[in-house]
Amino acid sequence: MGDFFVQYVSLKAVKIIVILRAMRLVIEYEVENLHCKKCVEKIELALMYTAGIETSEVNFEEKQVKVKINPFQITSKKIKMMLLALGFSAMII
């Protein structure tokens, strides 16, 4: 009976690890001061080289940035701070 319990716990732990690794979070920001295509390129380049951001989409017409992140590597607050450091206002939608 002891061996069964160890195997059950191990399988449960593996399942939890797999679920955690699969977790991804999509966050959308409103960026009101996107003025031109150069602004879009500046944000896209910064997001491309940021650890924890898996995909990103900058929409100039709607003035929005959408990112898919690994929440164990980066937070929404860090992304907002990065956008502010680049000179853009950012508010989570």
C-alpha cells in the first residue's frame, strides 16, 4: 500500500507541474499615445526581447497592445513599467 501512495503522489505532482508549465496569461493594454508606426516598432522590438513574453501584438488603429505571457517569468506590472519607460502610457483593459 505504501508503494501505491508514493506512485499516486508522484503522478499528481507531475500533473500539477505540467499544468503550471502550460499556464499562459493574455493581457491587453490601452496605449493612448501611439502616434505613428515608429511607436509600434519601438514597442514590438522591446516586447520581442523580453523574457516571459511569448507573443505580442501591437494594434496602432485601436491603440492596444496584447501580450501572451508566462506568469512565472514576468508580471503585468513589469510590462506596464517597461511601456512607461519607453515613453508610453499603459492601462490594462
